[in-house]
Amino acid sequence: MINIREISTKKEMKQFVTFPFSLYKDNPYWVPPIIKDEIASFDTTKNPVFEHATARFFLAFKNDQIVGRIVAIINTYETKKQGIKKMRFGWFDVIDDIEVSEALINKVKEIGRQNNLEYVEGPVGFNNLDKTGVLIDGFDHMGTMITWYNHPYYKDHLEKLGFKKEKEYLENKFKFDIDYTRKYIRAGAIIEKRYNLTSLNFSSSKEIMPYVDEMFEIFSRSYSKLSTFVPISDNQIAYFKEKYISFINPEYIKFVLDENKKIIAFAIVMPSFSKALQKANGKLFPFGIFHLLNARKNCKDVTFYLIGVDPSYQNKGVTAVLFKEYAITFNQKKIQNCFRTPELEDNIAIHQLWKGFNATTHKRRRTYRINL
């Protein structure tokens, strides 16, 4: 018999966060989170995402053993201000037993109906800065700290339970080659001159902080037309500053300014922390922090996390200016491989942006939907 328990205590939350450590034990592609950080991200007193979202956490037990987990999420900005009657679920992990998946999903459906919502979609997080999608292809590729990894049967479970494809995301990679990217260095210089633009580079996190609020304004303007968009609050921006900006290599954050010194484009790239996180195995201390710091300084693989261009400058080649600056930095750092975060399959603009990089799609992921 499967028993679904809603959890709330610190002990239970640790069980929730650590369950995947046993589910993916010895899997060479799964990347564990830092346990303490993951627990903190679910704390309503610490994470400002809960200003506009509610979450309920559930564990599935069978013979007194944890066999699954799920978070039932309602983004209240989405449901009340945008009028999107969506029940979300995320952090979905299960053993290969469809009855466990069904029991967890039924709990999410129940909450959705209680709140007069119209459909369920997942796996998704709280907003656009969270992880999204169940992996459907590319299981033999390393996961990342900003995506979920899962076993191949997750897709089968959801489809057998009546879920249909809602959105599909592609993950791409390409080799960095300074000779190949020289055309972007030339193009970037031309675009800078044509529109009287200036590149802004950094050598310390302290230099970046005054620009972060303005960067998120560009983020909102550039992503607002996407079907997945939910606004990011000022407190969430402050939280992002504190938690992430200081840990991202400052030389991997690039801004483009117009003639009035206003940001019109930005990009954030991160070194790949995947192998370091595997070595840390969920703990910063005593040695995990050293693995992460070493990756921050020496990793030769990078992930493009966010790129945003003000709508008034889209289709003007401004991203060539960003790529010019990255080509110079990556050459200095001897970067070898570039990975991109999940991008919507139907986001034509983003695919056009990357078409000259000779990239290959190595993973696909999907969110699923079922009507209530």
C-alpha cells in the first residue's frame, strides 16, 4: 500500500531533499544539489518566491520506505493577476512504480480542484528562474545544476496517467573555437559602431551589483512575450543578487550599453559546476566548497544561463557584441565546451540567435499537462 504524507518538519524536509541521493546512487549523470541550499530554497521565511507562490510538499511511502516525492505549487501572481488557472508540480522523483506516480499526481490534482484551477502542468518550478521539464532524451549526458535529471521511465509514467505534451525544450552544446568565432568579433565591432554601443565587462562582483536591478528590467521586457513568463519581484531580485551574483565569475557577466549608458542587452554565463557538485555529494563542508571554488576558477566548460535584449534592439545584431566579448574572455580562459540552458522548441528567435554556432541538440525535455 502506498501512503502519501504531507511534510513540514525540518527532519522531513531533509528526507524530501535527500531522497534522490538514493534514487540516483551510482548514476554517473545525475548532479546532486547542495542539501543545505535546497532546504533553504523551500523555506518560506528565506525565499521571497513565496510572496507570490504557495507550495505543499509530499513524500510517498511503501513498506515504510520513501519511494517518491512531489511539490504542489500555485503561483498566485499567475492564477490571480494573469488569469492562468494552472496548478504546477515540480521536484517530482519516483521509483519505477506507476502507482506511486499516480498517488503523488492525484494529490496535486486534488489541490488544483480545491483551488478551482483548470489544469496541471509540470514538472516546473515557481517561476522562469527555476528548473523545468522532465528529461525525455539525452539520459547519457551529464546533468547541470540548473536542470533536473531523471530516469527514462518518468515520461512513460506521465503519459500512461493521461498527461499530454505541453512544452518542449531543447538543450544544445557547441565547441568553443576562437578561429570559428572571429566573425562574431568582427560583427560585434561593426554593430557597436553602428548603434554607438559600449561593452561593459567586470573584474569583481562588487562592480556588478549596481547594475543588477536594471538587468532584470531588461530580462522582464525581453521575456514577457513568452508563454511561460511570470514576473520577478524586487525581493526575488535581491535574493538572486545575494545567492548567485557573488558566486558567478564576474568576467562571465556581460552588459551592452546604449549611447545614454543604459543597459540594452546582457548575458550571464556560468562555469560548469556539475562534476564539482558530484564530488561534493550534497555538502559544502569540509571539502565540497573547495571543489566548487576550483570549478569556478578552472573549469573549461561553461553554461549560458541567461541572455536578454531590450525589444527595441532585437533583430539588430546586438547579441554579436555579447558574443564578441565572450569570445575574447573564453579564449583567455581556454574554454573548450559551451552548453545552453533549456530553450523552448518554438522560440524561433533564440534558435536564430545561435544558428551560426554549429551546435548540436544533446538533450530534450518536456512539460506535461492534464486538464482537471
